[in-house]
Amino acid sequence: MDRRTMIKGAGATLAVAMSARSYARIKGANDRLRVAVVGVNGRGQAHMSAFSKLPNVEITHFCDVDSAVLAKRAAAFAAKGHAAPKTESDYRRLFDSKTVDIVTIATPDHWHAKLAIDAMNSGHHVYCEKPIGIAPAEGEAMIAVQKRTGRQLQVGNQQRSSPETKQLLALIQAGELGDVYEAQTWYANNRGSIGTGHTATPPANLDWDMWQGPRPRAAYRSNLVPYNWHWFWQYGTGELCNNAMHELDVARWLMGLSYPTRVEAQGAKRFHAGDDWEMYDSLELGLHYDQGRTIRWAGQSCNAMLTYGRGRGVLLLGTKGSAVVDRNGFELYDLAGKSIRQVMAAASSETTGTVGEGALDVYHAGNLVDVIRGRAGALNSPIAEGHISTTLCHLGNMAYRTNSGLTVDPTTGKPTSAEALKLWSVAYEPGWEVKA
């Protein structure tokens, strides 16, 4: 059962039902929210699609350091019938604007914390893609700034806004599965080789200095932009922060867990070798909690063999039964492994694509908008929760990079290893520091 192919027509139905372009343009509407999208080449497209479907919300600005991408996305957005967005290459000029209410961040990982902090300090609410940063210290700074400014900061763990996953949470809390003692999570893809790059002059359309932003300056490489930065430690955080964070977040949310006491990274290696990829493409993560509870993640970046017919998902094991859940619904099983109930989403969401667009983006963006307007009491994925889930992934990377199991303080998430603690923060280009 490949959920990527299910109910293709339902997404279009949802788009029609939730589209409110005419309403959003009513002159004089006093609660209209204006949105700026920063980073428009990948996940930024999902942000555009989601926020443009919300009542009385208008996307007014695009920002990107690649002038060619910026022009292309702005033209495509206007061609869909939207008002042409204003374009900006330097986010600092954008943040000085008082005409923007919400900033969405879909840039490379090394920019997330800096942009979110600067946006909140400028008075803007924020929707920030995961991971929230490239080191745990950045999450700590984001929490401090959010508390100080009082701005809303929604982390892009969009499955927290899934009606079906919330329904499963209620069933678990009611005892449907008994004592849930283990979660097995996974991600599978068939990423190709990134080849062997070389030092080169950046293309004229790319502001390479601005692309690097907070990170120490380095020469441009021919195979780094627009996507392969994920697999270099200078800018990326590996498949753990790139994709495992979604399922680890769902697992610990459904199990009611926070930080573990022990973290292990096993079977981690770059098996599909022969290129510049600096990280693992396969890794088995173990997060061990008190009372014997465990969350596991199996990552296969370059082998798309499915598990339970899905490229990604969560299996929960309980004393009364089990459940498999993904972005498009869940299924309950008895202790004999027999399916006893299936709940499927009314509209599907993409699972392993790089844009990842779907119904959950609309729900999640809508939750942020409702909280800002006072129509909902709390964010579904506030920064405090996003920080914990991001830190789980950073701990996995620390275990991998130090080639050791980590003992962790469950109250702070910090490892006791001095070597691992060196990775709790990162160096910055002078003048670009990420700080509270």
C-alpha cells in the first residue's frame, strides 16, 4: 500500500475548498496577514501553496539569494492568478518592512536559526522549516528570543497538524494500544551520486557570500548548490535532521517522551561511495528512555526499499496492539498482527519528495495563522517541542561523528561526553553570529 499514490484527486478538492483568494483581497479587511517566503527553490514552493490557500492571507514578498530562481518563482506564482510578489535578495531589507506579518523560512539548514531570530527581533511571526538549526545551541537561542519577543514561531513538523495522527494520539491516550513501549521509524529514498566537484567561480546569479550567511567563508564548489549541501558538514545536517526528525517527532509525541538517557548510532556508513558525500547514507539510530522505552530509526538514503509499503512512517508497539502511522493516515493491529482498523487522510501529502507539498502544509500553516488571530490557543509545533526533536537528531549525528554511544542528561538533552559536547555549537563568520 504505497500512500504516495493514494487519493490523488483529494488534494485538488482540498485546494478548492480552502482557497480564498477572492476573500483575501477584500479591501479594508482588517485581519489580513501578509507573508514573506524566504528561500523559494525547494520547500518554499510548499509554503507558497499552503499560505495562499488560507482565508485572508496574502503572500506579498519572495526572498532568495539566487536571482534566477527568484525571478522564476515570482513569475510562476503570478501566473497562477496571485498578485505578483515583491522580490528581495537581502533578507535584512525585507525584515525592515512593516508591511510583512509572517516570515516563512525554507532556506538551507545553516540559515534557519539566524533568520528566525532576526525575524522575531524585527517583530515578525515565523514559520521555520526543520531542522531549526545546525547545532543544539541554536535551538536554545531561538527559544530565548521567542520568549523575549513574544512572537509566534511554528516549526515545520507538519504531521503535528494531521487530523488522523491527532486521532491516533487520542486512541493511545485512551489505552487502545496499552503501554506503548517501542517505536520503529524509517525513511527510504534512492538518492543518486553527487559526483566529484571542484572549486569554481560562483554563477553570476548566485550571491555566494550571502548564501553562506552565518557560516565561515569557503570556496564555492560545483556540486554543492542547490541541494547537495545537505551532505556536507559545513552547511548540512545529514538525513537525520533532513528527514528522520519528522518521524522521531511523531514517535516521541505519541509516546509522550522527551530526551533519552542513551543514544546509539549503528550501521552508519557511506555505502554508495565514490563521490564527495561526507556523511552516512545508511544509519540505525537508537534512542533509549527510562522504563525501557525505545525509539528507533532506520535510514536508507540510497535504497528505496519500502517498509510496510511506505517510504517513511512509524510503527508503535504496545501491550494491547500496534499501529502504523504516516502522513496519510494510520492502521491499528491486534497482538496477532491482524488489521482491525484503518483511517486514511481525506487528502494526501507527499512523503519522500524534496518539495513535500500536501494537505498537512495547509493545516500547519493554518494553525499558525489561527494562533496569531487568537482563534486557536496553541501552536501544534512550538519552538520548545521543535528544539527537542531537532536535538534528538543532532545527538544521533554526534554519536556517529564521535563513533561512540552517548549518555545523555534527560533534563537538558546534553551528552556527558566532552568530545560530543564540542558539537553542541558551531563557529560563525564574524559579524554573523547566532545569539539570543
